[in-house]
Amino acid sequence: MSKRPSDSGASPAAKRSRDPFPSYKDAPDLPPKIRLLCEILASSAPDVGAALDDADVRVTSTNVEQVLRFSYAHPRAAVAFFRWAGHRHLRHQHSPYSWNLVVDLLGKNRLFDPMWDTVSSMRSQRLLSLATFASVFSSMAASPGSSPLRAFVDLPIYGMERDTPALNSLLSALCRASRLDDARAAIPVARAEAGTRPDADSYAILLEGCEAAGDPHVAREVFDEMVRVIGFDPANVPAYDSFLTTLISSGSSTALREAMDYLAVLHRHRCSPGEKFFGAALAAHLKARELRGAVVLWNDFVGRRGLIPDKEMYSTMIMLEGTLGHPEVIVEYLDDMTFNGVFPDADTYNLVFQLLLKGRKLREASAIFSEMFKNEFWPNEANCSLALRMFLDTRDWDTGIKLWRCMVENGLPPLEESGNMLVSKLKDERLPEACTYAEDMIDRGWPGGLLANRVG
């Protein structure tokens, strides 16, 4: 029998580089009994069993699970509670989930020897599952110097199969722990030791690891190996999504062109990436100021495949069309958002309003302002100044006055500057109204009203 994986010299939770464990203190709706039990485990009582006996409470399997979930920061007390509950109340019939929680909390605290003792106890009761070893792999992968690969190789010791799902669980744990090189090295070892072959999910996991690491070079190697081993598979969208997202997000001057070349290869094999790549590709086209390619992508993913874009994707196309294309087209994107249930917010409306103004599409801008007003979304300060000036310069008095009233009613800056502008523009053609607004400014006590007062 080969030696079981161990890390007896590893320190417990004090030096973990991870987020704090969940605490019962952060769960305000916790039942009083569960809170009491958690407090006992957190109290550092010298004899946990005696303290629990003194509490005089009965526990169920569900209670044990609840307490364990909030007791990761106190692993030894949690194990003592587990044993106490089994002996006093459950006739040693814990749920498989409770056992897995014990394995997980011991592993997360790098108490690997008692973790393996617990795994052995579970084996004797035939309670082991892949979920148990997913926890083992995860804890060991997060511990520098430990070998979750050895745990995979030794699975038969615990009556477990070294099959592809187990391999994928191992790969996932290693990639989450930023051990991409170890994950790649596990595949030939698994094949040599147990004849375990990777599948599409295996490579999807590796490519997600490449994406997290931002490593396009390794991503290309993994992609080439995947194609060589399992070929192209239209169902393997996550793998293609991560691969192309890694390429296009690399920051290289050739990233956009390379990603689009690979996309063409996938298309020839009737394969495609997913929504994540689509969003990253649109952002890359915006950065490169490349409208034509973005429109082709949009028509492919949205028009042909029926993908529902999110607000950020719509905003990207609005920016591209508004700055490089035909500004009036962006209104169609705004309508399409609402049709698809992606409701525009104030930022989206202000973006559209600004682009229409800068593109001198004042009729469309006026309609968008009316829609904003109806939905109680207000122009920002820059748009207020620009819009008022442009509407007044083109003698669209009605829209200009409507915008001014909206600014006053909602306190939208710059009020004094804009008020003087309104009076100055109106006085030559609509003097009575100019006087009315000048008097209103004086009544409000605005210094700018002194200038407006000269109109009257």
C-alpha cells in the first residue's frame, strides 16, 4: 500500500492566505440553539464535551450541519462537537454532508493528518464520494508544497475510481489555486498511472485556468492539444469562450486580429465561443475604433444566434456607432434594449443624448430628452450645457425652454450660467419670455439674475 498524502508539518489557519471563514456572528437570523452551540465552540472551552453537556440541548443531523458550516475557524472544537453529537444524540449516524464538512474544515485549516483519518473513517462506513475528494483536492491545492496529484493517484486506496470526473475535480482545484503548470502536468501522469483520459471538460478547465492567469502562450498550447486529442466539438463552448477571451484580453498589438482568426477557424468547424468572449471582443473593437468588425460580430452573435446582449454590450455598440458610424442608428439600439428587457438607465440615456448632440442629430436628441423626462432620468451637467446651447442656437425654443424648466425643477447644474444663456438667446426674438425668465432668476436670488435684469 502506498503512503497516503500528508502534510504533517503544515500550520493551521493562522497563516492562511484566504478570506475569513463564515462566522455565526454574520448570520443574524440564526436559530438561538445553533447560535448557542456556535458560541460554545468559539469560546475556547478546555472541555468542549462538558460545555456542550452543560448547555443541555438536543441536536439533529441538520443542526450538526448548520453548526459545522459556521465553525471553520475552530476546527478542533468542531471535530469535538461532531463526535459529541454522534455519541450523545445521533447514535453515530451522521449525514454524509456532515462528514464532508468535517473533511473540508480540517483541510481548509491544513490539518491534513486528521483530515485523512476522517476520510478513512468515511471509507469504513462507505460514505466516500467524489464530493469528499473535491474538498481534499481543493484544500491540498491551496497549500504550498502539498500534492493533490498524489491524492488522485492514491484514490484506489480509498475504494475510489481514478476516472475522468475525478481528474477534472483535481484539475479544477489546481487551477483555482493558480497552479496551472501542475494542472497541465497532471494529465500525462493520470494517463500513465491509471489510463485516465481527459475529456472536453478537462480542457475547458485548463483554458479557464489560462484565462485567470492571463497566459495566452499556454492557452494556445492547451488549445492545440485539445484539438489534437478530442477534436472540435460544438458543445464545448466554455473552452472556446475562455481561449478566445484569453487571446483578445492579452493586451498584445495583434490580439484582436489573432482572436478573430481563431474565431474564423472555429466557425469553419461549426463551433463558437460564448457571451464572455462576445463582450470582450466588442470592448476590443471599441478600443481599436473598429466599427465594421464589431457590426459583423453583433450580427453574428445577436442577429443569427439570438444572444441577448447586456447593458455594457449595448453601450459599447452605441459608442462605436455614435462616434464612428451614423449617430441616428444608436436610437435603434436603445429601442432594442427595451424590447429585450435590458432597460436603459440614466448613464445609457446620457450617453445616447450626448452622442446625438455631438452628431448634430437634434430632432432625435429632442425625442430622447422627452423620453428621459418621461422616465425621470435627467441629463448630466455637461449634457445640460451642451443641449441648451444647441437647441437655442438652432432656435428650437420649445425644446430649449422645456430643458431649462427641467433643470430648474430638478436642480440640474449649471443653473445660473444656463439661465443667462436662455435669456440672452431669447431676448432678440421672444423678448416677453426673456423678461419672464430674467425676473424668475432675480426672484431666486441668483447673482446671474443681475445680468439678466438688464434685459428688462
